[in-house]
Amino acid sequence: MARVRQHVPPSSAGVVDLDGQHTLEHALDAELAELARFKTRKQLLRSELYRRLAPTLDRLGFGMEYSRSERWDVAARESVRVVAWNIQRGIHFDGIAEALATEAELARADVLMLLESDLGMARSGNRNVARELAGRLGFDYVYGNSYLCLSAGNRREASQVGPDTLALSGNAILSRLPLTRAENFTVAIMKDKFESSEKRLGHKKALWAEVAIGTKRLAIAAVHLDSAASSAGRRCNWPT
């Protein structure tokens, strides 16, 4: 697997005001297989296909989807319970949903940071995992994309049945408190996921969101760092 030795500065598409609903979509069904055929990133970047699709791929790379409900708990409070959980794509969706609703420590959470959340991957039933979990809980949510997936997944997931729909995977923040703003931005890139057994376009991201607590605001970030990152690679330079 190609390794990126230098740490890139954070970059993003900017802070987004979470007003109403926004759906993350694309129409790249025909192009996904073509993109997957390239053996190296250098070959990809030199291709006419990439030059044509680059604006769409850039948009997807930092894309966000969100929904603000009308069932907010807006009371001021002295504490907020935040839970972080790597849900491993959301493959075991029903078990995850049940745990969030019934397990005492999880059911009391005000904010959920869900790492590895699929959007339109066959391995997780082609669900919009963040949206469906938020709908069951009655929470606001924001999803920040990390990857356009060009393979079925890792070796354990390669036996999936059926094609992917949107083929996206990233991180999500769900909240019973109002979500007001968010940003999806780059963290240190340690490996090129395009040249891997689980071929993907994109890279690791941190999803930052602002939570309203009465008249106060709390910034929360769901950060998914590379498992091979050094201590230096795990140091985040937050955007200003």
C-alpha cells in the first residue's frame, strides 16, 4: 500500500450552516467500475475520465448530509453526555439501533459520534446508516463523507450480495440537541487508500459540529484517524 510520508494541512469545503435538510447524492453509477480499473493513482490522475469527474469527486470527498428535526431539547443544562462509537460501517444495523435505544449508558447520550458510517454500501444493506439511526432516535444528524468506495470492502466484506448504490463511507454526529453548524475536514493522510486492497477515493476526515445548549454552543469533533498513524500523525491542526 502506498504510504504518504508528509502531513498535509487541514482543508475542507468550509463551514456549513445546518438549516433544514440536505441530501448527499451523485450519479456516478456507470463510472464507478471505470474508476476502479486504474491500477495506480498516477494513472488515474492522468486520465481524461478523472479530469472530467474531478469537480464531482472533490465535492463528494468533503460532502455533507444533514437534517434538523423539530423535536429539539433546547433547555440549558450543566452537562452533556457524548458517546463515540466506531460502528464498523453499520453492518450490524439492527443490533446497533437496539443498543442505542435500550442500553442504559447509550440511551442517555445527548450526542453520538459514529465513526465508519456507510451511505449506500451493499455490505450494510445499502442503507443511509446515519439517517436511519437518527430517524429512529428522533435526533438531528450530520454525515461527513470520507470515501467514494471502489470495492466491496475489506476481505471479510468481499462476499457482499448485490451492487453498491452511492458507495460512500464516512463519519456522523447525531444529537438530541440542535446542531447548528458543521465542517468536514482533512486530518493527516498516512496511506493512499486508492492503492490498497480496499480501493477508495478520498482520505480520513474529522467531522466537526456545533451543538446548541440553551444559549451556549459546544464544539464536538468525530475524528477517525489512520490505525497506522504515529503520535505525530494523530495530532490534529484544527481549522480556524
